[in-house]
Amino acid sequence: EGATCYLNALLQALYHVPAFRRAIYHIPTSPPGPGELPSVPLALQRLFWLLQKSSEPQSTTELLASFGWDSGDALQQQDISDFCHMLFDLVEDAMKNTTVHDEITRLYGAKVQYTDSAPIVGWKKRREDTSMLTLLHGIKECADVTASLELVTAPEVIEGYDTEVHGKQTVSRRMQFKKLPPVLMLNINRIDFCPVRLEPVKLNDRFAFGETLDLADFMVPDDDTEEEEEAANAEKSAKEEKHARVDARSSSSSSRKHANATKYR
């Protein structure tokens, strides 16, 4: 229906993950009332059931209607990453306070770590995030998934970054995986901007992926994790020591007050 090839590709990829399909079936739903549209979970349940029980191609009209889309929306090409996040948000909202609460994040949520560093001044900062979809760039330069992941996780130089503590510095930023989910979704970005035609164009370059994928080189090193734990422990110890000093001062102050009270009694 319309320009929904991106939607069909994503739905088929999600459908073929049994754990995701089971989670969708476990969302409590109810039939729509007269003149009402079906909910997104109900439309997904019906679509997945039809795909499971029939060998015929199935329509996504009901699912599109559950989004509140009309024929004009269906004819407009959407970004698959934006659509995936929208779909996950709608499904996760319906999963709240049910037996499949947070199941989307458990299945697809990859924990990534961004490390900013300025070696000249000995400054380093880490930030963690959860990514449902990892976007792969460099289709022109990279022939396969591994090469594209090397490009995505390569350090990026940022000039004039405000470190706050040391002012503006030249900072190196790197993204690495900290924890992988049961299902890692990789989205190949095949859209580029043509400076001659001044419009987006699709890249049809060959892009290979093997049956297995070794991600060891793209994970946060163990020594970084240990260093992070040591820093956290040091911070905890400093807080405990601070509280101990405060408690000691309070105890000392109470003792002096008691002594004074005894002296003038």
C-alpha cells in the first residue's frame, strides 16, 4: 500500500524474531468500538497471526489506519529509523504494567558508551545510552558490515569542545558497545546527497554481511570497565569518608555541649 517498502521490510524482520512475536501476542488488547480504529498492538497481532497462518501476502492497511495515517501518509516515503523508533515507542507504551513490560528494550536495547577524551590535559568523560537501532554509514567506502562498524566506532575529533574543567579543548569522541542485546539491529544507510542534482539519492553499492559477526573489537575494553569501577568505588569511599567526618564533628559537638551542661549544672 503506497510507498511502504520500508515498513514491509521492518515488519518482516521483526516478525521473524519469535521472542518479539510472542511479546506482541501477550499484550492485552480489546476489539475497537463502533467507528473506532484498532490499537497498534491489536493491528500487529492480527497481521502477525495472518502471516503465521496464511501463505498469501497480507495487507498492512489496518496497521496503517491504527497509526492514524491516511492515504497521503502511506504515499510518503518515511525514514526507516524514525519509523522503527515510533513503532517501538507505541508498542512499549502498550506493554507497560503487563507481563511483557520492557521486553522491547530487553530484546533490542544495545548499551553503548561514548568516551570523550583530551589526553593533553588528562581529561576524560564517559556517557552511556541505549540504542535500539545502530545506523551504519559509509556504504561507498565500506564493502561489508565489519568495515562499516569500524567506521562507526572510529574516534571523531571535535575542535573547541568545552570540557568545563579545562576550558575548550580538542576532544576525541568514540562510540563503543558496552553490552549487546539478544538481537542487534543494524540499519544500513543507503541514502546520500547528490551535490549535482541537489537531492537525496539511493546508493545501490554491494554491501556484504557474513553468517557470523565478531564484535569483540567494537566492545568497551575490560580495562576501561575496571577503571570506571575503580573511579566509582573511589567516589563512594570519598562520600563515606565525608559522612564519617560530619558524623565525627556532630559527635564531638554533642560531647562538648554535654560537658558544658554538666559544668554549669
